Amino acid sequence: MDLRMFAACLIMTVFLIKHSDAAITAFTTTGFTTDSGSGADLTLTYDTLVPETTAAGSAMFDLTATAAGGGGITYDFKAGGNPDSIAAITVATNVASINVATGVTLNYDTKSQYVLTIVATETADTSTLGTATVTINIGMAFAKGQFGACIVDGSSAGTVVGTYALVDVASGTTVAYTITGGNTNTDFTIGAATGQISLDTGKTVVQTTLGGYTLAIKGTVGALDHDTASVWISVQDSCSGTVQIAAALGIIIASLAAMHFI
């Protein structure tokens, strides 16, 4: 074997070794339920509902593939794997963010579930692919994440604070509302079917004892928690417009303080 033939064989051997190591071998499944498959060919369900209020350009979920060769990874939708063109992919440090596409508005009433098929490719070997088929479920949401309310000092059982329900609930859909936190002395109750919050049986609010509450509430359909929210209730001598504005300002201040200490 002459020198040129030896060099050519050596180059080919190095090329084959390099490319035999280059392949998508797995996907990170934290936050997902694996329905079927293994390694680089998986069918998954995303464990968290995607709120229908998720704005265009915002992430619905992240997906991470593992490459044996340690090289760069690209992601794309398989043909037919992006129904209604609802999603777009952005990639940073080999992690794919699956975002709501520009101009798209999610709507639980219109469609509550999508199945996306995402193909991952290692740039060192574009012939060896990984495929993740991901089911996402769309969730209904409260109008906002935080609400402000006022209740008059000395109010007794049955006094209504307000109604806090998921918006755009489809006809025939049964939502169950619960208070999950902040209900000191269980002073408040929530209508399971309506989201109406009121003072519970045998309860009276006393400003000098407790000047406010921060209730955590959630709306559930079947076994799925669709959304959560906070209701800030201030106990005041009166609930005039001025007091309501003050309560709203209190929420803003408290929110900023919480962000500062995160």
C-alpha cells in the first residue's frame, strides 16, 4: 500500500469513527410523562397545562435532546408535526423552547389538545435523528394572577367578597374551585361551582385581630388543575372607591416586594 492510499484510509477511518459517535441518543423527560418509546424515539405528554392566555412568542415548554458526539443540536417540526402552525422553535445552548407562534391565540374552547412532533439532529451527523412526539393540553385561566378585594370590619358570615372564576369556560365544562392557602382560621369559603368567596359560617372579620388575608385559589377540571390565583382581601372600616384603590396599590407593592426578594 502506497503512502497516498494509506493516508486516504486513515482519513476515512477517522471520519467513520467520528460519525459513528455522532447521534441523538435521548431526550430529557423531566416534566413529562413517557407514554411509549425509549431513547431517541419517545412519545411524551407534557405534565403542565399550557394556559390559553400564553402570549405569542412565549414558551409553552422546553425540550432537550442529548447528542452522543457532544456537538450542536438543531430542532425542527416533522412534516405535519405542528398542527394549525401553533408553535415555533427557538434554540439556545442545545435546548429547544417550543413557543406559541406569532399571530396565534390559544383557545381551550376551540381546541384543548395538540400533538407536536419534534425532530432533533446533531450537526455532526444529520442522518441520525431523534424524534419526540409531545402531547400538550391547553388550560383555562383566571383573568389575572392577582386580585384585590375589600371587606368591611365586623362583617359576618355569608358576606360576599367577590367571584373569581376561570374565564371562557366552555358550555358543559364543570370547574371545581378550592382555596388552597392563606385562609387563616378558615374564615372564608369558596363556592365549589361558582368561585364566589364569602365569609364562612360562624365567622366574623375583626380588623384589629387580622387586617388582611392572601387567599390562594385554583380552578380544576377533572383531575387537572387549570390555573391558580391570589386574592388579597383587606379588612377596612369601609370599602369605598378610595379604599379599593388603596388595596390595589397594596397588591402592587406586595408583588414588587416579593419580586425583590426572589
